[in-house]
Amino acid sequence: MSNEEIAGHIVTFAVQCGNASDPAAAARARGWIDDHDRPTSEGRALIDALGQQSRYGAYRLIV
């Protein structure tokens, strides 16, 4: 998955968490993406964990 795709998933997750007004800023505040909207190691770990949960039906990763 490219950096842009990962960042897109992170921002989508931020929206699902209730940060619809500025999800990118919320993701930056949590350290999931950097100031250039690239995923951080924490953001990559988040998407990896959500992908694992998706396999078990605990969470559905929206693409």
C-alpha cells in the first residue's frame, strides 16, 4: 500500500472516530500522519492493526 493510500485510510478512520470537521488535523494531533500528510510509524501500525481486526470481523476497514 502506498503512503497516500495509508494516509487516506488514517484520515477515514479519524472521520469514523468523530473528527469529521478536520480529520487530517485530528490524525496529525494523534501522531498518525506528519505535517506533510505522510503516515508515521504509529499511523502505519494503526492501519496494520485495523487490517488484522478486519480479518476477524472486529472492524471493517473502509476503502
